[in-house]
Amino acid sequence: MEQPIRIALIESMEDLEKQVYEQVDAYLDTICD
């Protein structure tokens, strides 16, 4: 049985991951120009 805390943790980790990827993309854009 999944615990709500575990699910919330996984979801917040996915959100963080998305933010990091977006920041890396923006960073690479500034370098490659």
C-alpha cells in the first residue's frame, strides 16, 4: 500500500527535476550562442 507521504515526495522530486532540466536548457542556450 502506497503512503501519501511517499507519493508527495515522488511528485515533488519530479517537479524539482523538471525545474533543473529547464535551468540547464537555459544555461546551455546562453553558452551556445
